[in-house]
Amino acid sequence: QVQLVESGGGLVQAGDSLRVSCAASERTLSTYAMGWFRQAPGKEREFVASINWSGSSIDYAASVMGRFTISRDNAKNTVALQMNSLKPEDTAVYYCAAMPLSEYYTSNRYKPGEYDYWGQGTQVTVSS
């Protein structure tokens, strides 16, 4: 069982930057691929970014490409999402999620249902 805890959300203005982090209880987080998703009120949960264990395979949603950066520190069991040039449409609850690395290359990593473990989420609000 992997427990994930997000932190770092908050209220910022358009154009600002924010970094959200995810801490995992699992000692061997390196055996999991990690993803960030977000969910705005009244909308479905959507893919933001994903990363394999080494960071050699990274994917981003088109809406955040060039603005967001996902990274991980396996020694510290953490995953981070650096968000720059934030827009009001980035407002959502941001969730980190984990899937066994063995499934990363055969699953649809863009779908929430493919991930086994989820954090409770952290709110990011971007004002215009």
C-alpha cells in the first residue's frame, strides 16, 4: 500500500509560479511510475504529466507543455510539479498518483483509472 500526500497548493495570480509536491510513504517509490492529474469543479479528472522511475520518460498534456515540469527524487520518495506562467484555467485540485512501473509501458498512462494509488489532492487557484 502506497500512501501519497500532496502539498504546496495555494492562491496565486495569473503569470505566477507554484510548486506542488507529493510525498510517498513507500520506501521503494522507484518501483512506481508517477503521474499528476487535476480536476476542476464540474469537470472530469484530467491528465497533467507523468514520469517513469528514472525520469527518462516524461509526458505532458498539451495544455501545460512548456509551462509545467514534473520531476522526482527517488531517494526522498518525492515527486514535484513546477508550474510556471499559470493561467486561470489551471485552477483545480491537483492529485499525484502512482502505478507499478511494470505497467507503465503497457497501460494508458493518461487515464486516471490506470493508477493504483492516489493522494488526497491540493487546491491550486489562479486568479486573473
